Amino acid sequence: MGVRLSRRGRRGATVDLAPSAARLTNSLRDIGYNFHSAVADVIDNSLAAGASRVSVEITFDGPDSSVFIADDGGGMSANGILEALRFGSRREYARGELGRYGLGLKTASLSQGRCVTVVSRLGRDGVVSARCLDLDLIEEWDEWLVVDPGESRAVARASDLLDEGFNTVVVWEKLDRLLPFKNQEGGWARRRVDNAITKSVQHLSMVFHRFLERSDSLVLEVNGTKLAPWDPFARAEEHTQVLTPLIFEVQRDAVQGFVHLERFVLPPRTHFSSPKRFEELSGPLKWNRQQGLYIYRADRLVQWGGWAGIRGIDEHTKLARVALSFNTELDELFNTNVAKMRVSIPGELKQQITPALSEVCVAASETYRRAARLTEESTPTSFGQALAPNVVRFALTAAAMRSGDKDALDRIARELRQTNPEIAEQLGL
Ligand SMILES: Nc1ncnc2c1ncn2[C@@H]1O[C@H](COP(=O)(O)OP(=O)(O)O)[C@@H](O)[C@H]1O
Ligand SMILES: [Mg+2]
């Protein structure tokens, strides 16, 4: 049943062993998306289709809660929608296109809900078609079924959006991953949806910041709020330091391309234009964990925070942020994953960029040290009262490094921690 024995060319007897649709779709739900990264992956398709307006509507309505992602890109014909809903859509990609595996639309959508509907038309004058993937149906029949949703509520709302000028609407329903299993009506469920909205605004402003900066005509909105680009490098701040940009050539076998490195030292709190801006720039993970590499694939931010194993996160280098950009011809080298949430930097490139990263980190810790010294000077203190432990530790470490006694200081610190841990803690050692 379902197994065909066939004879194909020189390969001899082969068996066409189709995977179980029910089991595979279920396991594909867990390849690493969270709500906001799943929304971002659907928006990748909108941008690839040339959209200049993308609108995300996340609506809490108990078990009928829904997400609509509408764009005014080129849209799809009826056959186009079918191909789009195939796991492993068949198509060629141009350089710089955000798509890659032909999976994003399905895996991202179904990672959040059990039903995804696509309503689209090929351009303004195209015929509107709608198709959906429903995990309940796929599980029941254990087949790769795509169905016509008929006149569903989702289709009715999507038609309104098409009337507003959008060409494609992707709808997520049966949001079992977003809503708690029990009591999908309650305050807890509502808070989860509210939280998803807040996080989405923050995430999308960040991962698409280059697209938003590049084009004044691009509008991304979440529940009616127009997103402003969030520039991790605070380039609009007067005191942001910009180091010389660098370009590295990478090559392995037939794969060859260039990687761009742009290095920044952000201003310390005292040198930001306002405390509010300083807080905004701290980012979703906050200053310490937002330091490090920001990796862009075809201008879309795919990974950020930390130094990709090249060095550790350190309070003193928290003002250092570095953009590392590559284009899609280097996908294989960077192992871009399906959820576009992770890449790995090739070992050769890590070696090449290490000195450049050290340089920006030195500059960042200098800035940090100067700011700490200023704070120290302007804070009248009696010992042990207002002096922050990290300021003391930093001053001691910096002095020890200058006098060449860092090893000695480490030994003293270790000794003090053992014999007098309270004082060691007060001194930040
Ligand atoms: N909003 C959209 N507008 C036009 N075409 C789309 C849209 N979303 C998806 N598609 C089509 O469906 C295909 C499959 O999308 P997806 O599953 O995300 O894989 P990928 O983006 O890697 O190709 C895309 O390559 C594109 O041709
Ligand atoms: Mg895609």
C-alpha cells in the first residue's frame, strides 16, 4: 500500500517511499521558530515578492484568535499558491533573495498554528484564489492535503484586505502554540497574545532595519503601528565611533564571495543624546548580551548578540557591536538554517576577523573605562559607600594591566576571595 516498485535507468530497482504526512508535518513544527521569528519568515516572502507595504494583524479572540499577514507584492496565481504550499516549493532563486529551502511559509506558519490559509491574486487584476493547509486534516488522512477553505471567516477578512490593495494574505488560525492548552479565553491567553505583539514589533524593527532604512516607501506595520527601524549601531548618535570598514574574501571549493565587516563603538550612557535613547539602544537582550556580531544575510539580520565563540561576552566590551554581512552565494559556507535564526561562521573566516574584533573591543573598553573614570570623579564618595564594585574592579584591572601586574592582581583577588570574601565582593573582585 503506497509503495511502488519501479525500475529507473541504471539505478536498478528503487522504492518510492513517501514520508508519512502526519508525522513529518508534526515534527517540522519544532525546527526552532518562535512567534516573532515565524512572522519574520513570512514577511521575507512578502519582501521577496517586491512588497512595499506589509501589514500584520494579530487578534485575540479566544480560540478564534488569528494572525493575518498581508502584502502588496506581486501575488500568486491559483497554481502559484499550490506550489507555495508544497513542502519544498520548486523554484530557482536569484542572488540576494531571502528564500532558500522552499519551506518557510509552511514551517513558520504551522509552528504557531494548526491551520494556514493563503489568499492571493497575481497582480491587481488577477483572479483571487484561496487554499489552506490544515494539520487536523493532514493527520486524519495522513496525506499531503491542500484544501479550498470556501467562504471561511479568514477568507472574508482576507478579501477585505485585498480590497484595500494587498495582493497576498497569509492567515494563521488554531493558534495552539500561542494559546494555552486550557482556557484559551482567559486573561493569561490574552497576555500571551499581547506579549507576542510587543515582541513582534521589537523583532521586526530589528531584523528588517536595513530594508526600512533603505526605502522610505517601505511600510511594515503591526496592528496599525508603523515600525521604525531599530539600528543596532546607533549611527544617528553623535558620539558613536565608526572604525574602518573591512572586506574579507572567502572561498571554499566552488563557493566564493565577500564578507563585509562594519565595526562600531556605541557611546556610554553619559554620551547618549538622551537616557531614553540609551535605553532604546539596549535592545531586547539588554546591553551586555547585545554586544558582539550582528550577522546579515542579504541585508536581513539573522543572528545577533555575542561573539559567535570568538570571544566571550564582557561588561567592558558591551559597547562594541559589529555588522557582518554576506550574500546568498555564501549560504552553504554559513550553513544558514531553515528558520533563518542561526548561521555558523566558517572557521577560516573566524580566524581572519579575530584581530579586527579585538581592535573594536579594545576601543570599546577604552570608552567604557573613560566613562567609568568620569563617573568615579564626579561621584563624591567615602570608601565602600557609593563606589560601584564594577567601577573598582575595572579601575584595578586597568591599572594592573598598565603596570604589567595583571597576573599578580588575579592572584591577590583569588587570595582575597578565599580569606575575605565580603571585601572581595565589595571590591568587585
Ligand atoms: N507573499 C508572497 N507573495 C508571493 N509569492 C509568495 C509569497 N509567499 C510565498 N510565495 C511563494 O511561495 C514560495 C515558497 O515560500 P517558502 O515556503 O517561504 O519558501 P522560500 O521562501 O524558501 O522559497 C516562494 O518561493 C514564493 O514563490
Ligand atoms: Mg520564504
